[in-house]
Amino acid sequence: MAKLPGAVLFACTLNAIRSPVAEAMLKYLHGDKVYVQSVGIRKGEPDHFMTEVMDEIGIDLAKHKPKTFADLEDDYEEETESFDLVISLSPEAHHRALEMTRNAAVDVEFWNTFDPSAVQGSREQILDAYRSVRDELFRKIPARFPRHP
């Protein structure tokens, strides 16, 4: 089995839905065995639909505060180069991750993940879109970061 990376950064457009869900899931799966953070290109607002669908599976994200790549740069202890792996979840975030890591020994992966905030319709249709993204990430994360016995 592959060794777990020591530090993983998930990145998306606003750090309001996809990347905080991925961060929370990896933390849920591996606890403190892996240092995990998430960022966005721009700082979004907390998303109550994301909070609701994560509550459904017992993960509390009500206190999540979106942050950006610039916030990492401002905190010298959490520069992008300190991560072993950056997983981008939107094309814009992938471009930024590649740009920021081009001179660093950091692996970058692209998991193009649908943005459920684009869905319009009834409350239940919107929640179903969020659940779909949550469930997709819940399948990908254990596959990429399996638990070791």
C-alpha cells in the first residue's frame, strides 16, 4: 500500500463547499495522521447547504471559515510548499495550484468536481446536488487515501 502523505491541501474556487468537504472527510478518515487544510481562489461565504448535508453524515462544518491561497502565503507556517500534495477540485484552482507549486517538490492532482451551488430548483433538488458532490468525494478520498491496518 502507498504511504500516506504528511500534508494535503484541497483547493477549489471559494473554499465554501468542495474543498472544506474534502478536508473534513480526510480528517474524518485519518484523524491527525495527515495534516489537512483547504483553500479557495477567492474567499467565499459559509454555505448552509454544505453544512446541512455534512450534518447528515455526522460531520460538523458549521464553524468552517473560508480562506484563500493568499491566506496561506500570509501565514509563513502554512505556505503551499509545506504540503506534500495539493488536490484541486475546480479548473481555476488547478491552474493556481500548478502556478504556485511549479518550483516546489509538491505533487498536484486534479479532481474536477461539480459545483453544486450552480444548481437551481427546489430545496430538495439543491440538497441532492450537494449530496452528490459529498458522496463523490466520500468515494474518492478513501480510494486515494486508504486506511492501513
